[in-house]
Amino acid sequence: MVDYNKLLNELATREGEIVEWKENVADERKLIETIVAFTNDFLNLGGGYIVCGAKEFTDVNGFKSVEYVGLTAANLEKLKKYISNTCYNSTKVTPLIIPKLDEIRIQSDETKRVLLITVDATSNAHSYKADNDIKHRYFVRTESNTRAATNGLERELLRRKGRYLQLSGNGIIL
């Protein structure tokens, strides 16, 4: 059985390549982009964790730190439904992604929960198309940032996932 309090303490050490902190998840699109980026696992780190209900601040020494402020029951359910409906929808995310969603009680406030999203890396290159996008886009994680994989990053992602061949200087996507 997973000791979620111990895991949260480990994830609180720093935001970075495999950990993303989100306080209230106002921008759900960015959340899905980060899920896709962790699944694509550009840096070969094994996926990542997104902790929703985690407020980032700078400590007295100038380092990033986190406080678990949690989400209300209504916000938690809305967020879980959005993640499921988007990640399991092949017109939005392809191939489909099934992240693990865990609600964790926080000791400071029994009326709220933290949502821990565990995203495993896969051997596929995953893409996401938001409602206002023209086409699907690939995303990768570099340092503590999620970014669109454009030009060389997209080619390298597809190459690493076995979806891009180099023939006489011309790229051919399989």
C-alpha cells in the first residue's frame, strides 16, 4: 500500500522535470499539456507527478517550496471528470492516456483534498488538440516547464519514439 503522505513529502522537495505543482488549476488546458508531456517522457525519466492543490511560494532562503492548500470537493470532482473526459477522448488526446488519479487528505484542512496525478511514460508519442487548436500538438517537459514540441523537438521526440526515419536528409514520419 502506498503511503501517500510520505510520497507528498518527497514531491514537495522541488518542482522540476518530474513534478508539477498546481494550486487551483484555473487553466485546465495547461494541465492536459503537462499530462501529455510527462507521458511523452522526452528526458527518459519515467513519467511524472502533478500535484493539484499545491501552492508554490519562495522560502526565506529564496528556494521554491510548496504548501498543500487542497481543493474543495466540487473542484476536485470537476477536475477529475475533465481529466478523464479529455485523456480518454481520442479526438483530444492520441493515443489515449490513462493517468492515475488519487485523492489525498491534507492534515491542515479536513474539508479539502489534494489530487495527485501519476503519469507513466509510454513508448508512444502522444499529442493533444484543445478545442480552439487546428491540429494535434506534441508536448515535452524540459526542466520545470511544459512546452510544445516544435520543429527540432518534435522530430527528436518522434525519433526517440520510433516514429521518425531519416532518409537522405528528408524526414519521413511513419
